[in-house]
Amino acid sequence: MTPSRTRRLAPPAIDVALGLGVGLLDLLGAVAGAERDPGDPRQTLGGAALLLAAGAVLVVRRRWPLATSVMVGVLISTYGFAELPDPPVYASMVLSLATVAALSSRAATFGVAGVFVSSGIVAVVLSADSGPDDWYSVFVPALAALALGAAYRERLTAVAGSRRAEVDGALAAERQRIARELHDVVAHHVSVMVVQAEAGAAPAEARGDEAAVAAFDDISATGRQAMVELRRLLGVLRDDSPTGTEPQPGLDRLPELVERVRSAGLPVELVVDGEPRPVDDGLDVSAYRIVQEALTNVVRHAGAAPTRVRVGWDPARLELVVEDDGPGASPWPDLDPGRRGLVGIRERVALLDGDLEVGPRPTGGFAVAARLPLGRPT
């Protein structure tokens, strides 16, 4: 059964719909007032155009909040000077001021509030027929909009700081995991070196070659010291995961990984293009982990969507592509602690000086594509 897909309006489309809606809201409020106090039809038509224009300007409120607020203020002031019926609340003014407070600095917010209040006071004082209703219908909503927008800005700042801290924690944890894996790879080779050095010392001693025995002893001692330093380095990184000398899984175990995921209920197939060849242990482990994390991401976010894993070999690079036919997702945000698997993939690809592409596929679904440079054939 194919998962349902929800299409969401893009921010520009939302702003267009919101601007039209706010302009119509102001216009309907003015029309209600005009029914109680009809005036010159031509003047009323011009006032309607001003209110609709004030709503239309809101389309660019995210990009130019201050300029939008000024334009809305000019249009509404022009409408007010024409002495046309006022709507209960100028919704376009309220939204533009809230946007300024939400997207601009504190100084800009206080500046706009000061200019608005001072100019409004002057206008009310100079107007012969002004009354308390003018204060309630204009200034109270405007100041409330500025206060709510400022509160929203502070909330966004706090949330952004919290998310940054979570992502930094996820990055630190992933780097510790990578360090542990590299420790295991290096420790395996160093331990093999120590064993070979100790084994080589016996024949040299039997031949009476003291220089060779001393050399083997130095190699063995240096290797053991290297093991101590590796463990000490891992301790500095504060990684409590167990370490050992067993080699980490590599590309040769991808079929086993794919079969294990398939047996868990995910329909996945593995395709290998090109001729595989030996690679460095660090790249071998990281390539396996990249595919593993990408498949884990499919299971978490796409369910049992058909998935393909492609491993492409060419003389210059290794390409790893994991793509699914699920409902897709929004482009991978850099600050999304919920996608820690993708954060780990990014760290591994960067460590290997590779390229990474993550995001929805044009035909539907989601794809992770990593391209890792290869050294000269060994």
C-alpha cells in the first residue's frame, strides 16, 4: 500500500494567500462601515483599492519586513486621510508590524513602535473628530502585534540555540564513534605488527643475529607503546564504548547487511557497478557505515518502501547511492537533530574529502548519494 503524500504550500504561496486574505478582510470591514455611512462611490472604490494594495504588499513581508511595514503604513494613512469608513481593525497593519518585530532586531522593533506611536498621536490630536475609539482600534492592536512579534522572535532564538546544542552533541557523539572505529582498525594492524615482530625475533636469536633481535624488540616495544597511546587518545575523547582489536565491517559485508535488512521487512536490492578493488581500511569501514546509516534512515522515515543500494566503482572514486520509493521528505536541514544518521553520514564523507547529496528524488522518494575519492589502485 503506497503511503499517502501531503503537499504543503511553499512559503511564497502562503504569503500570497495571506496577503489577499488580509486585504479582503480589511475591505469587508470597511464595506460594513460604508453601509452605515455611504459616501461617494468613486471615493469608496479608491479606498477599496488602497486596502487591497496594503494586503498585496504583505507578499514580500518576509524578505523586506521594514519596507513592507512602511508601505502598509503609507497606504493605510492615505486611506485614513480620505475619511472613509474604517474597518474594526486594520489587519494588514497588524500583520506587517508583527512581522517586523519577529524578523528584525530589537532596535528596529523599538524604532518602529516609537515612530508609529508618535505619528499616531499627532494624527489623532490634529484630527477634530477623533475619539477614544481611534486609540482602541488602531494603537492597541498595533502595539499588541509588536509585542507578540517580539515574543515570537525571542522564542525562535531560544529554539535555534537549543537545536544547535543538540546538533553539536550529535556531531560530537558521531565523531567519538568514528574515532572508536578508527581505533579498532589501527589497533588491529598494530597488534598484528607486534605479534609478527615477536615471532621474527626467535629465528634471529637462533641465528645469533643480535642486531636483528634488537630491531624486532624495538618494533615490538614501539607497537605496544602505540597501543597505549591509542587507548589514551580514546580516553581523551571520553568514548565509553568497548574497544578491541577485531577489524570493523567493510564493503565485503554489504551483501550480509542488505540481507539482514531485507529479512527485517524492507524490500531492498544491492547493485554493484564496476570492478571492486581493495581500499584503505578507514574508507572501507566508513563506506559500510554510510550505507548502514542510510538504510536505517529509510526504515525510520519511509517504512517498507522499495529501496535500492548501488555501489559504483571507477578508477577515481567510489559512489554509494541509497534511494527509496517512500513518501519523500523535505530537503535535509543542517540543523535537524532528529536525523542523526544523516549527520553521521555527513561527518564521514567530510572526513574522506568526499561529496554528499541528500534530499527528495524528482520522481518521489528520498536519496542519499556519497562520492568518495579513491587513491591509486593497490
